[in-house]
Amino acid sequence: MKARGRQESKEWWFLAVEIGTDGMAHDIRVIRMLGHGLDEKAVECVSQWRFRPGTKDGVEVAVQATIEVSFRLQDSR
């Protein structure tokens, strides 16, 4: 028998980004949308992260990346 209370689920978002030479994510696009305002929260999260810029021949360059973001959602019923 399952206990009643909060149920939890984990949802995944996939974002396409460009990591700039400044180490920040630019041109963030949601690849897999789930809606309910959570797509915007995933973009907001990633926009605050700092990355190590890519390098080519010892020079920092912008690179394309795909990022997975997960949130744990709780049902408070």
C-alpha cells in the first residue's frame, strides 16, 4: 500500500546554447518544451550559470552546446 502525501516527478528540459568567450550562455533556446512557465525557469537558470569557454589553438572561442536541465516537481495534494 502506498503512503498518501506528496508525489514527486522529475522533468527534463533540453536547451541549445552558445557559450561565449565570456563564459556566459547566449542565444538560449528550448529544444524540448514542457510549458506551464517552467521552460522560462529553465532558461533563467542556465542564464545564471558560468562556463569555461571553449578554446581553439589556445584562443577562447564561442561554442555551441546542448544542456539538460532537470527539476523535481512535487504534487502537494
